Amino acid sequence: MHWRPTCIGYLRTDVSGLAQLWDQGQIRKLATRLGYDFSDMVIYDPKFERPPLARLRAQATRLDAEAVIVPSAEHFEDGRIPGSLVRQLDVITVSPEETYARRAISPLSVLPPVKGN
């Protein structure tokens, strides 16, 4: 049995519109290609007037997700990836395909020097 990191999908119905099923398929396809175990699709509909990221954050925590995949940054307020979300999990956009990683590798100049023999 191989362990694969868990991811969830997220989209807004008002942004996807008629392409919602297409967007869902693209999210699942990218999750598979990147080697994630796809666990859930969080669909936000603004007509219910709940905070847009509340359910996404709750599901990510409940499922211990490593990443969320969205069709594009346009599915977030003002078309911007929320920094507070990136602190919780990696955010991956389908188009353009980009990853906003929560962990950054320190530059080599910051690492302590290696002692030789």
C-alpha cells in the first residue's frame, strides 16, 4: 500500500458557471497527475451568504489535506490566492498551472556551513 498526500478541490459556482462540471473534471485530472489522493470537492455558492473559505478550511482540516486544487485564482476574492489559506495548505491552480506552497525551502546561503573531514 502506497501513501499518497490528500487534496481537495474548490470552486465557486458564480465563477465556473456552465463550465462547473468541466472545472471539476480538470481538478480531479490534475490531482491524479500530481499523485494526490483526491478526497472531496468543496463547491461554494455565494447565494447562501456564508464566508467563502469557511467550509474549505474546515474540510481541509477534517481530511488532513495537504493541498487544495482550484480552476484558477479567480475563484478567490479579487482573484488573489489568500495568504492565510497558503499558510494552511498548498494551493494549486489548474490554469495557469501554478503551486503556492506553504513551505519554502531556505536559500542555501542561510543554511549552516557543512564541516569537512
